[in-house]
Amino acid sequence: MISRMISGMFRKSRLPGFMRWWIERPPAKEQAYYKKMLDMFGVGNTRMAFAKKESIRNQFYSDLVTPIKNGISVPGTTVHIFYAVKMGKQYLKRYKKHFKAPDIRRHDLQHEELLVCYPQQWAEEVRNCCRIFPKSSKGEKENEQT
């Protein structure tokens, strides 16, 4: 049922009426966040018209049912997590359960808000995680990786 509604939403590029009503209720700042999230997924335009129902189901449903081990640790690898505090402490608990010593980067935001509302800051966070620093005006890296 839910996967059918979501796939229709992406393929037809429009929200069901009850979802439009739900998005239009909160304050303007939250509405802007919701609208940016929907735009990212192509709702309201034709960017996702090619998506098949099965692809969307696989993407969303598999995230919910795929079992993940606890204490995952790979030598020489760091798991970086952008934790949106407004999602709730249960997510922080889950990250700490599934990953041993994750690099948790807290943001007082909602789910994916950093990406959709503050893309430059999101890119800077990714660069910092990966230790990719912009080149200086002299054409040299400001911080060399070892």
C-alpha cells in the first residue's frame, strides 16, 4: 500500500491531497524544508517519471527490513554519520549500536535538512570527513593528506 502510494507520487510527480494538506500546515520554515525535500525527489516536476514502482519499493522497503549487524568495524575505515538531532535520540542509539566508534556529526536539523536546505555546508562536511580540502590560490593544497 505505502510503496504503491510512494511510487505513484514519484512517477506522477505530484502529492496525494492529504499529503499536500499536511505539508501546508506547519510554519513557513518547515514548509520550505518539506518542499525542498520533495523537490530533491522530483515531486512537482518530471525528473523522476522514469522510476519504476519496483525500484522505489526496493529503495525504501529494503532500508526498513535489511538486518544490520551490531558493532560493525572495518580496520582502517571510519563511518561518518550526519546525525539530525530533530529526528530523535533513537537514531543516535541505533548508530552507536550498529557501528563501533562512528564519527557522529550532530546537526540541530531534521532528516536530510542539511543536504536539501544547506547544500554548501553539507558539501563542506563531506570534504572534512574525507579530508578533501580546497586548493589555495597558489594552487597548492592547504592541508596535505599523508
